[in-house]
Amino acid sequence: MDEVVISRAITEKFMKDFIDSMDLDVAIAGAGPSGLVCAYYLAKQGMKVAMFERHLRVGGGMPGGGMMFNRIVVQKQAKHILDEFGISMEHYKDDLYVADSLETVSTLCSGTIKAGVKIFNLMQVEDVMIRKDRITGVVLNWSAVSWSKLHVDPLAARAKVVIDATGHDTEVCKVVERKIGPKLKTKTGTVIGEKSMWAEVGEAEIVDNTKEVYPGLLVCGMAANGVFGSPRMGAIFGGMLISGEKCAELAKKIVQNQ
């Protein structure tokens, strides 16, 4: 085996996928559970989707379960999503099920990639493209650039829809707010910020908060609650999964109407 041939294989295949992902139907920032579910359903419906995850691994906070106990809770209302991916669950009580967080993340990731989604880890959405008061793409850089505090100019990818699925940090919406002012579709026009943990309320509101927050920009998962000022939920993930499913439907409609 020749090390240079191996290096060429990796580089050529990666660059082919990256170049192909510079013109998309949907660009998703963040590959947590809601983003993965959203990307999966979009790809199943024929959309061209790429995800950009700033960390080394995907899954957001899900791999750690609750306080590093690698189990998660899912409500019956979201069970159909885990069933579709073939993820194992055990009934706990009432309408609650328990799943292994590592199996869940790895299976969501595998299913999403097999559906046709390209996932680029260690790559960060540091800005957006805005044309005529509409988000039209994402501005990308390696995560190591920001971690090292280097000044390195980014590259860009065009997208008909951009989705902020960056979780608690609401990174994309904060960039938009910083660049154009308080023009988001929230009560204040700004990212309101998440409230303290209240699972019952947070789970109910996360689906309602999954919506277009600026023309061409949707929010899903914990980013939705962070933007609209709803509580965090902890290690229960049904709302996150349903949020991703709903976001896919919203994004599909926007793409089809363009």
C-alpha cells in the first residue's frame, strides 16, 4: 500500500463531495439529533442537503445522556421516528421509553448519511450570505481556525434554505442578529435566550418554536427554544426529534415554492 495513494483517495473524494455541496437545497448548521432527523427526512424526499458540524463528533449533547448516564428518554409521540431508524427502546412507564444514547446517535447518523446527506464535521458556519433581505447561503471555515484565533478567510455555499440546528448556542441566529440588527421574528427581534429547565413546557414549546425566523432561515431543536426564549428540557428528546421532522416539512415547502 502506498501512503500517497491513500492520501489522494481521501483528498479527492472529500473535495468532490465538498465542491458538490457548494450549491444546495438545504444547508444545516449543527448535526445534533434534531438536525440529523431534519436532514434525513429532507433527503428522503429528494432534497440536496449538507450538514456542517463544528465538533469532531455528531449528536450534540445526546451521547452523554443525562449527566453522563448514556441513556435518554423519548415520549410515545416521537417513538415512530426511532422506529423508522430501527433504534431499540424499552418501555419505562406511562408514555415514556428509554433508549441507549450511543445507539441512537450512531444510528441517526448512519441513517442520515445513507439517505444521501453529506455531513462535514470540524467545519463551522461562521456567517451567512444575505441577498435582498433573505438568507441565501452559509459562510464556512474550519473549526480549528476559530479555536486557534487565526484570521483565515472563509468559503461559501449557496442554499435555498438554511437551518440553525446549533443547539443552546443558536450560533447562526446570533450571527444574523449581529449583522443586520433586531429583525428576527421573535418578540424582541433578537435571540431571546433559553430559560431554566422545565421539561414539560420546553417539550411542548419546542415544536411550536420550530419555524422560519428570518426569510430563508429556519430554527429547529434546542436552537428553536433558545431563539424564542423557552425552557431547556434535559435528557428527554422526543420534542427534539419531532422538531426535526417538522422542520423538514417547512424547509421542503420553502424550497418547492422558490
